Amino acid sequence: MSDLGIKVMVVEDEFLLLEAIEKKLKLNGFEVVSCSSGHQAIDYLKNLVELPDAIWLDYHLGDMDGITIMQEMKKSEKLSKIPVIVVSNSASPDKVQNMLALGAKKYLLKAEYRLDDLIGEVKKFVAQERALKHE
């Protein structure tokens, strides 16, 4: 278990970026599950006993896009409840709207944040989600 008790799945196909995100999250007390493709993430989620508190999802992956992953997650009541934060290099209004309509909780543009800021956003987001569950 992590220091914070927060488990985050990171889905990112750029290996060096995935490694950097994972390292930074762990340094900040998160437990991390890393996936380098959409298929790996879906397979992993379907077989996990303990679901992550949140998913850090890159929109553009080599094997599928964020919309496909969100559609797959919506097929399962259990998976559809996991909060998804999309962190992407591109954010057209249509893309953002589609992802939010499919259940993504937040859509962040990589260029607008430093990695430390993104991690702060995830931490704040998970705290808010947990507070809502306990109301």
C-alpha cells in the first residue's frame, strides 16, 4: 500500500514519459499500476481484484484512443465507476466533450502543466472523489 493509500493506473504509450510519471507518482506516495497500451490497461482492469482510485489516461495510444478505452470501461458497471483523468497533448472541443460524455472526470492538456502540477491535480481530484463517496 502507498503512503497516501491512493492507487493510480497510468496508461501512457511513450515509455520514457510513462517511466517519469510512475517515478514521480511513487515519490509522492502513490501506488502505481503502469500500462503502455490500451489493450494492456483493459485486460489489467478486467482481472484486478482491487481497482485503482483513478486512471491517468493518455488520449492517443498506439493501439487505441481514449474514447475506445472509455467505451470499453462503460461496458462494466465496476469499471465505469473508476474516475478517469485524461492527460493529453491535444484537446479539441469535440474530443474533450466526447471524453467527458463517456465519463471522464477531467481533461488536462499536458502542455499547460508541469509533471508536479499534474500529480497535484490527481491528488486533489482523488481527495475530492473520496470526500463525495463519504457524504
